[in-house]
Amino acid sequence: MALMPRLRRLLRRQTSASTVGVRRPTSNDRRGDTVHEDALRAMLVDNPNDIRAFRALAEVVRRRAAESTATDDDPLAAPVDEHEREHAADLAVWSLAEELAGNPRGWYPLIELGRLSLHDDTEGALRRFATAAERDRTGEALAESLAVLREAHMPVEALGLGVGHWRAREHVVEVGRQLVLAATEADRTFEARQHLEALGSSPDTSGVARMRPELERVIAQSEQHHAGT
């Protein structure tokens, strides 16, 4: 079954209170795993945008969900294949991200929700990315969102999101870098040069200087490619 119908069923489940800071008890927990998970959850309650903590906890819940699916004791149940375990793991991460996204400061969980729903619900994913960008003044959320879209081979969507939210004078320079790369991937070299020029207005002059040679090279390669076609 596709991921999104499962996610919709998950979203319709009634919950009485947030469980972000509470470990999911299981009979198979080892003491070291329990302490580690509790520590990660406490870190995310304090800062829902701690990317390292989120990814570490996501690995924990993915592994537990996959193992739980693989060890189903029902003798009448059909054998569980690898895709089923992957879906179960994705659902577990979705649940975690959804809880953390309820924090009005939480932008990274929204990016994870967008990543999980990108192919099944592109419009919804783009809305989540936009909300994440609006919650973060630094531009880090926008840069992360653009990277996700580029990795999914969706540079045009990345440009649409980035152009609508980028503030070169306020945001981290990585946003501009992602936009330049997305423009070249979308075969819009003129637009790529415009974004590179806009990067010059960033107060992070050293950051711009570090990435400019790479971006100039990528744009030049794109221009050469078009000239030869």
C-alpha cells in the first residue's frame, strides 16, 4: 500500500496529549537504548530543530518499527516483505515529526514531513516546506527544503519556493547556493547568474567568497553545455 493512505490513517488517530518527551515502552528495550532515547527526546523537547538529535532518534524509531513488523507473532498473518517494513519505519518517523512540528518553533520536523510526503503529495509537501521557511528567520530551513527538492530532482519547484522566501541580506548564504544550483539544474543559467549576483548583498562576505568559485564553475559548465547543443 502507498505511504500516504497509511499516513492519513495515522493522522486520523485520536491522541489525548503530546508524547514527544515520552519514550515508547517496548518489552525488548535494552537499558542503554532506553537512556539514549530518553536523552534524545529531552533534547528535542528543548530544541525541535536539533537536526542531529532528530536524525538519531528517527533511526531508533525506524529500527524499532521495522523490528516490530518483522517479528509479528500472528501465525495467520502473511509474511512481511522489505517494503512493508520500510513503510512501518516511515510511519514511525512521520509520527515523531508530526509531534515535534506541533511546536511553533519547530521547522525541521516540517521538512521531514515534507520529505516523506513529497512524491505522494507534492503540493502538501511544498506547503510544509513553506511553513518551515516562515518559522525560521535565519534561512536554514529554506536551505534544507531546497536541498530536499533538488535531491528529488525537482529544481523548478525548488526555485519557486526559494524565490518566494529568500532574503539575501538576512538568510544564510547556503540558500543562495541552493538557488544557483537549482537554476542550473533547471537549465536557467541566466537566472542562476541573477541569484549569484544577489548573493553579493549578503553581509556574510567571507561565506559568499568561499562558494563563489564553485558556483561560477557550475554556471560556466551549464552555459557551455547549452552552447554546444
